[in-house]
Amino acid sequence: MKNHSNTWTIIRKEFARFFGDRQLVFTTVIMPGLLIYLIYSLMGVGIRNMETQGEQDLVTVHVENMPESMAALLAPTDSSMALLQHPFGQDDIDALQDKDISAVLIRFPQHFDSLVAAYTPQSGELAPNIEIYYNSANNAASRVYYAIDGALTAYENSQSNLFDINRADSEEQSFDQATDDQVVGDILSKLIPMLIIMMLFSGTMAIAPSAIAGEKERGTFATLLVTPMKRSELALGKIVSLSSIALLSGLSSFVGIALSLPKMISASSEEINIPFNYTTNDYVALLLVILASVLIMASAVSLLSALAKDVKNAGTMITPFMLVVMLAGLLPMFQTSTPDNLVVYLIPFYNSIEVMTDVFAHSLRWTPVLITLVSDIAYTGIAVYGLTRMFNSEKIMFSK
């Protein structure tokens, strides 16, 4: 009975320690479910917005030699699709290489219905061929293309495959007018920004907790506070040094990605060449945004680290922040176009993600870049001020 009493004493002691620490209760019990709810809710909103935005973009479908049998099948199903019947030439097809043109071109052979009725597979002749031209880098046009292709394929199967769809009669013929730049840019714009942000954050998280919370835990921070220097100088020195080290870590990881990515994409698709023809402006914008991102990242992690009692506590406090950054990195995957509202470039981390997405998609705009740089530098200044106030607070800096 005595042994059981000792066991319950230990249990009550551990429960009292755990539930008496409100921060520990929040991070252990409440935060996991709350973060999962927020992340999946935001992802759901992003997916719905992507679908809604794609449906709202007007796509013009140009049809040449429309047969009577296809009139009902190709009739617009909603206001996001407009159908025009007229001939088109090679210039119209080449114009689709501009990914901002939301259009699909469909060419039927003349007297299509008669050709299908007269065609027999046993003849050995080529079946009547429907040509559909589009640009896969345009999300709205791509959505309409796949809808039309699916409807025509279903009709083809019902007709015992008496006609073909997008049969290339030569190696030079291509129905998807997206260039290699556009295809690769679309892949990179959805993948690389997230990887860059995560690698920069990993470098920051690896050093920031020990730089402030670690010194508090070891008692060496008190020595720094009594030295004849301004608290603002100490705060700025911490943030700049942490940013520089995190940047080196991130750049090392980025070089590894840059060297391996061409091989990865080439392995997944032999038809895609890797041009990587980004301009000097693209590289300058990317570098500036990375620098600004590291500054604000180190600032935020430094603030959390200063609030923490020790390195372990700092890691616990930084974890939800890391998940928010991860979510921001995932957002480009659920977008169909660049945001028109410049206010979004005032949102920390999200603004950097959007600018990097524009750079890799060959859609660089300097106004969002400048807004991002100015806002991130301003946030860093606010963080330096906040960190200075923390360094002046004995309650925060000497809490146990």
C-alpha cells in the first residue's frame, strides 16, 4: 500500500508541474491540434480559391470547321468559356506561346462527320485527326483543354475509335505551345521558394536559440548586459550575426539544389530542356529578397529566443513559428496567378515567397520587390527595438 502511495505522490507531483506551467500546457496539449486545424483550414481555402479563380478566368475556344456532331459537345458550360467559330492560322497558334493568352484552338478536318462515317480501321489509312492547341503554362486554358480532351476522348471511345486526337504527324509538330522556359519556370516557382525559405529557417533555428536562450541558460548573457554598450547595439549585433550565419547555411543548401535540380527534372521528363536563362535582374531581386527574408527570420527567432528560459524552451516556442513559415512556403502550389493586390507584399514571409515565385516564373515585377524589401527592413527595425526592450527587462532576461 505504501508503494502505491509513493506512486500516486509522484503522479500528483508531475501533474502539478505540468499543469502549473501554462506555457507547457499550451505547447503540448493545445498547440498541436490548433496548428493542424489552422494549417488544413488554410490549405482548404487555398485549394477552393485556386479552383474558383481558375473557373473565373475567361478562356476563348476558337474552333475551325465545327462539325454538327460536335456542336452540343463543345457548347460552353459556364461563363468562363467563350466559343468562336472561325479559321485560324500558324500565327494564331504561335501566339499561344504567350502564357497570358487564355485560349484554346481546335481544328477539325473539313467534312469531319463524313470522314468519320467513311473511315474503317481495317483500311490501314490514318484516321481523321482533331488538333487542339493550348499552353499548359496558362492554368485556365489548361483546365479547359483537359475538359475538352476528356469529352472528345469519351466520344471517340463511343464511336469505336474512328478518329484521333492530337496525333503528331511529324516530330516538329507540337500541340502544347508552352516553351521550355515556361514549363521549367512553373515547376521551379512552385518548388524552389518553399525549399529556400525552409533552408534559411533551418539555418536560423540551428543557431539562434543557443545565441540568446543558450547564453541565458549558461549565465553568460548577464556579462554582456553589464558591458558598456547600448542595448540596441547588442540587439542589432545579434540579429545581423545570426542572419549572416543563417544565410551561409541557406546558400550552401541552395547551391546543392541548383546543381541537382536539372538532373532531377531531366530524369522525370526527357522532353524538357533546362535553359535556366534568368536575367541579372532576376538574380539581383532573388538575392535582395533572400537577404531581407533572413533578416526578418533571424529577428523573429531572436525575439522568441529572448522570451525563452532555456534552449529547450526556445525550441518549443519556435516550432509553431516554423509551421507558419512552412505553410507560407506551400501557398504558391495552390495559386493560379500572381496576386494583383500589392497589400499582400506587406505580409512577412508570404511577400518573400510571392516575389521568389515571380522570379522563377519569369514574371519579375520590381514594385512588389521594393515593397517587400522596405516592409521587411521596417519589421526588422521593430524587432531590434523590441529586442532592446527585452534586454532592458530583468524579468525577461533573468527569468528561471
